[in-house]
Amino acid sequence: MSIRDIENAKLLKREGERLGRDGLSQRIDNLVLDFAKKYPEGNYREGIMLAGRLHAIYLATDKNDYWREVADRGFMAEMSELHRFIKPEEPKKCQ
């Protein structure tokens, strides 16, 4: 683990403690709802960026906390579902 990774982990732990479950949940709600409002049809780049933001919040949860347990259940559910996802065919563009 690099020094930068350790610094990031410490920062996220502090922020997780500061915000607590309620604050982390509110932040998630804000991020997801803002994304849905700005990109009702979706947006690949911004969707991946949102995933990164949500990952940071996940890392800010305490490893021994119920919220981490809930997040891990969601992670495992997606591990199970991801291989079933079928990418919709994009319409061919006229030239």
C-alpha cells in the first residue's frame, strides 16, 4: 500500500466518523439523485465517475459497522448479477 493510499484511507476514515451513517446516506442520496436529474438517459463517463464517488463513501464506512455489512451485501449481489447483464445493442448511426 502506497503512502498516498494510506493518507486517503485515513482521510476517508475521519470523514466517515464525522458524517456517521446518516451523513453518508444523505451524501449517497444527493449524488444519485443529482445524477438522475442531470442524466435521465444515463451517461457512461459520469456514471463511472459516480461509481468512484460511491466507492469513496464505501471506503469511508467503518469495517465493523452495519453499514459496511449492508454495502458488502450490495457488492456481492452485483458480483452475482454483473455476469448476467447484457449490453443493449446501440442503434447504428446513419452516415
